[in-house]
Amino acid sequence: MNYNTSIGLKIKELRTEKKFTLKYLSEETNLSIGFLSQLERGMTSVAVDSLAKIAKVLDANVLDFFDYPDDNFLLCKIY
């Protein structure tokens, strides 16, 4: 599974858990429904600023959308 697919699946999972529609997420993030749909299906990539908008609406952290290879994986915090 590539990053686009795994990120999209996590977005969809969080969105549906909160019972948010694509329309609602689109309105709150100012991203098109078509783009969000393609993103959830792993058909497109996402910019970090757009991912941050999505994370905020879904009450998540941007890092929640990434799979880490193991517990020893190091990630730098961006300020």
C-alpha cells in the first residue's frame, strides 16, 4: 500500500467515525468534494497544508495519517 492510499483510508475512517459527510469536510476545509473523494481512494496526493486543514476538522494530528515502520522510527517535529 502506498502513502496516498494509506492516508486516504485513514481520512475516510476518521471522517466516517465522526459521521461527517464529504460535503461537510469540503465546506470546513475549503477543499473540493471531488478532491477529497479522490484522496480517500488514494488517487491523488495531498499537500501538507491541506492535510493540516483536514486534520483540524477531524480533530486529529497530521502524524496520525502516517504509518510508521516500527516503534524505533524517529520523526522530527516541525516548528
